[in-house]
Amino acid sequence: MRLVLMTLAAAASLAATKAPPAPPQPLPPEGVQTAQPAAPGGYPYQIFVPRGYAADATQKWPLVIFLHGSGERGTDIELVKKNGPPKIIAQHPGSPFFLVSPQLEDVPDNRWDAAKLDALLTNLRAKYRIDSSRIYLTGLSLGGYGTWDWALKRPDLFAAIVPVAANSENKAADPCVLKDMPIWAFHGDQDDVVDPLQGFAIVKAVDACKGSVRPRMTVYPQMTHGSWEPAYDDPAMWRWLLEQRRATPAPGEPIPTTTKTKKAK
């Protein structure tokens, strides 16, 4: 009997001293970009949460992932707002989608790592109500290379991709894995950093696979490497991108764990 009482007393003591569960982490404010630390195995990033996200707990939202170029590598996360979608969305706070812009470490010859990007995306889908049929990928220059590489390795994830001023370095990949993916590539015909002919080559290789949708490519005349300026400024590109949906949603449908939202000031 004494042993039973001692056991019950120990159990009661443990229950009394057990720490309460941690409260859910608040969401970033809506309609602005905020910096977020790297999740395990991923990259730090800027995130834009669309306005109205907290108003309907059942609605799922599109996600655009943007991979920056070599000039934005480093530890200052504000650098990723210099070009492309993070720059554009600052002028359009009512944009109806998530925008996530990770930052690559400033290491010589560093390239975007598809495994780390996978980890980032897994973390995002666990935190937020992301529409698994509307995950989009785009990137410029070095980020355009990363766009081709990640899409070639994980064609099951994306509804569409928009590589800008880039080509594919993944020569071992089969371009036909992208034959049914909507693709709109952009390049300047006078690009003096990334050979436009190489950019044409990967698009032509995908097109030769005779898929259900033909890839598109816009070539800007008399344009050097900065073709991302007209590409991301084009409303037609954004309309086209957000119209694309996967017939089969991206695999893995996690349940978001974050419930509270901060209001933008």
C-alpha cells in the first residue's frame, strides 16, 4: 500500500511541475514582407502574407517562391527586396498570394540547393494554408538556374515556373519531366552574362518532348542581362502565372499549426 501511495504522489508531483504546452507562434503581419529565420535544413527568407489570410480559416492561398540572383547573397535579408517580385510586391500590398523569397549564403560559387529548398517548402506548407495545386517558382539569373534545377528535380511540386535570364546547368536531368508543366522563360538577346542561346536550348529541349503544353519564351531585343525588369513588370506574366493549376496537387498535405495573426501597422 505504501508503495502505491508513493507512486501516486510522484506522478502527481510530475503532473504539477510539467510545463504547459507552448502557445502557437503568431503569423507575420499581412500585406507586408517580414524576415523569417531559417527552419532546420532550410534558408532564411522574406515572406509576404496576403491580406485576408486570417479572415477565413478554410481558404487556401497560392504561393510564389522567388530565388534571387548572385548579387543578393549574404546575411542581410533586406537584400532580397532589391529586384524581382519582392521589389514589385512592395508596391502592391493587396496581392492575393504568398510570396516567399529565401536568401542564399554568400559563399564563392554557391548555388541554390534543391534539398534545402525542399525543406523550406515543407516548413511553409506546415505553417500556412498553401494551395497545393498553386505553388509557383521563379528566379532571376542565379535564381533562374535554381528554378530550372529545382523544377527538374521536383516536377511534382509546381503549377508553373518562370526562369529569367538563365539556363539549366543540370545536364543529367531529363527535360521531358517538364513537358507538361507551364513554363514562361525570359531573356535579353544581348545578355552578356548568361548566353541567350543556352537559355533557348533548355526551352527547346522541353518543347521537343511534345507535352500537353508548349513552353513559352520571351526574348527582349537590345536587352542585356537585366531582363527581369520588364519580365516582372509585365501584368500579363502575373495573370498567366496565377491562372496555372496542377491537375494533381503537389504531394504531401500538412495541417497548418499556426493560428494567430499579427495586424500590420
